[in-house]
Amino acid sequence: MALLGAWLLACAAFAWLARRRPLDATLVALVLWVVVPAAAGALLTGHSTGLLGIHPASWLVLAVVAVQLLHAPHDLARVVARRIHLVVALGLVIAVAALTTQQRGTGGLALLVDVVVVPTLMFLLLLAGIDDDPRGARRARDVVLGLAAVSAAFAIAQWATGSALLYESQFATRYWFREDFDRWMGTLDSPLTLSMLLCVATPLLVGLRRAGVQFALVALFCAGTVVTQSRTGVVLVGVLAVWVVLRSQAPPHVRLLSLCALGAGTAALLGSGIVTGVAARFADDQGSAGARTDAFRFFAETWHEYPVVGHGLTASYRYAALGGLQTSLESSFLMYAVDIGTLFALVYFGAQALLVIEAWTRRAPLPGARVAATVAFLLPMTYNALAARSASGALLWTALALGVARYGAPPDRAGDGASGGRDATDRTEAPQRVG
């Protein structure tokens, strides 16, 4: 308890010192989520299970919210008032999920806090900080890009050394980690979470003015995704990389040269050892596609058993095993349908879908943000992203906040422009070049 008390004191002190800069405090929490996996959270808090075992970043966000409610409640109140229907819907989902999980005794309350409650609070804090402030949005974008770059580089270093380098003993407590494990995750909780981070960050590169930096990061993100061996991620990041180059603000000849360099780099990558693992997965998916088919079939046959209320968070793992499945249900939506009920799963993911639609139907000031929000929404549907404690929830709601924030369009003095380059939509949406 002493270690947890010290961490709570540190969170409270930091939240108070940053009371006039809640956006920066929230971004620090995002950094914590990426650099400290949930598997290693006990190193800072002393607890790994139960409600006291929530992620250190979650404690920080809760402290920031508490301080903001004391210091500047009108900022959060303004955001809540603008999105009262969203807040009510999410509040209802959280209440039902908490009640069901507690009654069923599935032990998923920490998951609820880490992946649903805290990311939702981060969404509100981010909007309070970046609404009508393009510079704040650029700062949030730059943090996401920085985290993605460092994580990708670290994962490549893991691949090169064949070692986790950090948190190896903590990762060893996860069922998927073994001595011959060759899929790398940086400091995140799984390779698929790193793949999600890189796929979400890639479209945000379109707003960078310096073509050299933009292309270098595109190449780094692609290589980082390859070492995760996520087939969905590899295909998606490849498509996004081409899109970023085509939409770049660089002159046409620079974009053409960049495409040629990207093709040459891809050819070189295919001839190197770095693609061996992911190529093997494309050749033999080890039953992954069949597992997803079985999961959808299982859901189609059993959905009537949890139409409104589910079995409690984390129950889907046991439910799938009892149904004869060799894996989880391989989709956050399907797993939440079992855990909190199909109706409330539809409410939860429907709220996210409406935010994505909003991002596409409003003037987007931050180039690539609407694509990033779409990617962040879709990827959790392909694996158990939100059904396991990881940074996935924080990444999802950060991307949604960047996609739907309200902006003015003051001149960009940061030197990294963000008119979206060749995208006519982005040009009309940010006529004065915000970052």
C-alpha cells in the first residue's frame, strides 16, 4: 500500500501543478500508457489485480479530473454540455457494465476503468484542451507521432536483438509470451496494440510540412508494423503510407520521388530478414482466419443468450472456451456483446461510430485526423483490443477527440503546416494552415 500511496500522492501533486494545463497532463497520461504496459503497472503502484491494480496512467487521469472539477469545472462542463447525449449514453453503458461485472464476479472492474472509464475521461479532457485551439491539437498530434516513432524504433531494436529488452519478466506473465516469441510490441501490452498505434499515427503524418521528416516516419512506421507481424496492420499501414505520400504538401516531383523510394524500400524490406515472420503468417495463418469464422458463427448461434445484459466484463473468454473455441471471440464488439449485452455493446460502439461520422461531416482542421479516427474505430473490431487491459482504449478515444474537436483556424507559426497538402477537402477546412 505504501507504493500505491506514493503514486497517488505523486499523481495528485502533478495534477495540481498542471491544473492550468490539463491538456499536457492528459498527454502525460497517454505517454504513461504507452511506455508502461499494464503488465508492468505494479512496478509503480504495487498492485496488479483488482480495482487497486488499475494502470498508473488511470490513477493520473482520475487525479487530473478531480483537480479540474475543483479548479476549472466550467471547462469540462462546457464539453459535457456540448455532448450531453454522448455522455449520457456512455454513462449508462458504464453503469450497466459495472453492475453486471460486480454481480457476476468476473473480476473485470479494472478492465472497465482502464479501457472504458478512463479513456472516456481522456476524451473529455482532450476536447476541453483542444476545442478552439489548433495549437493544442498540433501538440496532441505531435505527442502521438513521437510515441509512435519511439515505439517503432524500440520494436525494431527488439527484433534485431531477439529480446524484449524491457519488462521481459512482466511480459512473461502473459500467456502469449514465450522464449521463442518473435512478434515485437515495444513497451505496449501486445504486438497488435503497437500495430494499432502505428496505424493510427500514420495518417497524422499528412499534416507535416517537411517531406524528409514525413517520409522517414512513414518508413519507420511501416518497418515497426512489420515486426509486429500483424497482417491487418501491415496491409493497412502500407495503404496509409501511399495515401500520406500522395496527400503530402511536398511538390509533385518530390511526391513522385517519395513513391519511388517507398517502392524501393518495400522491395529491400521484402529481401531482408525482417519480413520473415509476417510472410510466414501470410503463408500460414495458423488457423487465425478459421478462428474468426468460428467466432462469428458462435455469436450468431448464441446472441439470444445475452440480448440486453451480458455476463460481466472478461466473461467472454470463459464463454468462448465453454463453447469450444480455441481462441477469444477475436473482436472487441463480439466480446463486449457477451460481456455487457448486445444492446449495450451496440450503444457503446454506436457512440464511437457516430463520432467517426461526425469527424467526416464537419470541417476537419487537423489533416489526417478523420482517417486516424476511422482506423482507431475499426481496428478493435479485428481483435480483442478493448477486452484486455492495454493502451488501445486511450488510443481510440484520443484519435476520436482529434477527429471531432471544434477549431478555429489561426495562422500556423509552428513551421509544420497542416493544410493537408493535395487534399482539396483539407485545404478548405484549414485555409490558414494549422499544424
